[in-house]
Amino acid sequence: MPELPEVETVRSGLEPLLSGRQIRSVICHRSSLRYPLPDLSLLTDLTVKGVRRRSKYLLFDFDGFNSLLAQTLVWHLGMTGQFHVLPQQAKIGAHEHVCFNLNDGQSLRYRDARRFGYAGLSQTEELEEHAWFTVLGPEPLTDDFNLAHLAEACAGRKAPIKNVIMDASIVVGVGNIYASESLFRAGIHPTRAAGKISARRLALLVNVIRQVLSEAIAAGGSTISDFVHADGKPGYFAHSFQVYGRQGEGCLHCSKAIKRIIQAGRSSFYCSGCQH
DNA sequence: CTGAAGACCTGCCTGC
DNA sequence: TGCAGGCAGGTCTTCA
């Protein structure tokens, strides 16, 4: 499900429902997702301070308690992970693996059919040194992601540009959909060797990645309420993609048929008329 | 070192 | 209707 805009949408939807709430109990219906879950019972009696995001990770910050230092629960949604806030008496749904009971009668539920999601617990002040974070590149919507950075990452590389912009050590948050959409807007063919793209075109790529992700966040932001409601029907799928999933249909600019190829095991979509 | 391919899981859609 | 096959928004490990 989630690329950066979707995770950001989840974050902004959860924050007001969780901030200031206390965890009364945690029920795990499964001890392991992609990796073994941490001991979530450590969060009992702690109060949620806020919900942040880094890359595609959700960060739930908790106040310390007694001798316990401030803790941060780190959660990656994988492909199909979803959080919902439901009344505690709501019955357990299919693939619902973890339930956090809150002091306001609600519960935070984690559901994940494919179980590619994973979680970890860290002291808040040591979060930056966590192995999951030390390997990450800059956030695409900050100034740290710029032409100089991307040009250095691409220099001399023969790997296709699509693989490079999806590499989280270069820039985080660009998943399979937004990689295709960004390359279309930049007019760059997804198989082009990263090291053979001019600085002018890389500068354009930096800008369109920002633009595409920002627009998607704005679109997702309007459907937060859908997300937290019981049926969990995600409304933010309704983005209008220009190439993703449109193979065989006409390009919106030049009318040539959109093509689909496989790169690194993932589908890529592009227009052979507009992208070189 | 780089880049490609396989692995992890389940559900859903398509076509025979 | 039933079933095989392909596909899915992520990331880590293994192999050439």
C-alpha cells in the first residue's frame, strides 16, 4: 500500500487520535511479522506524545515512565499494513495482528495480510543510530535532496535511473508508482543509465519528484477520515496516474500507447514518445 | 564493488 | 464454478 505520501497520510490521520492517549494494554495475536515483534507490553501505561514519519516508517513517540526513558515505536507498513482506530469492543478482523487498547475506550489495530510489515522499539534519543535509519538518504521534500546530491549518486552508475531513485540510501520515499510517474513528468526513460543523464535533466527530475509527492500528499490528506473509519476502505488510491497501470492506453500528451516493462522485478510504465 | 534475481506472504483478478 | 497463473504500493539476502 504505502509509499511516502500514503505513510504521511496515515501519520497525519493517526496523530490527533493518539496524541495524549495512554496505552492501557497491548494484545499481540502473532509474535512475528516480517521480523519478530519487540516486547510491546513495555508500552503499557505510557502516553503517546506524537506521531512522526521518517522515510516510510511511522514513529510513535512515548513519554518515559518511572525509570524508563522516552521510547519510540518504529513501524513499517510493508506492502499491506494498515492502522485503524476502532472501539475496543469491535471484533478482531482478519489479519489483525496487534491491538493497542487506549485509555479513551478506543483501540489502535494493526492489520497486515501479507505480513511484510515490521516494528521495533528504541529509546527516542538513540533513534538516529538505529540500523534502519543510518542507511537512509535524505527526505525528498527537504533541501538535502537537491541536484548536487542526486548528481553525485548517479555519477558513473550504469544502473537504470528508476532503480536509482527507488534506492532509499539515495533518496527515501520514492516507491514503484511515484518512480514511474516522476520519470514520465521529467521525460526520462526508466531504463536510461543513471550516469548518462545531463545535470539539466537531473535537476528537472529532482523538481518533479518533489512535485509528484507533494501533490499525492495533498490528495491523500483529503481522505484521512476514510482511513480511520471502521471499514478501513482507503480513499487515497484515487490519484489520477498518468502512466502507472495504464499500459496499452494512450499517453495523455502524445497519444502513443503506454508501455509496461519489468525492471528489478517491478513493473515500470512509460511513454516511448515522451520519455528518452 | 555493482546490479539482477529471489525471497518473504496472502489476496484478488483474469482467463481457460 | 473451479482452478492455475500472474500480479500487487517494500526491502532484505543471495548470487553472478
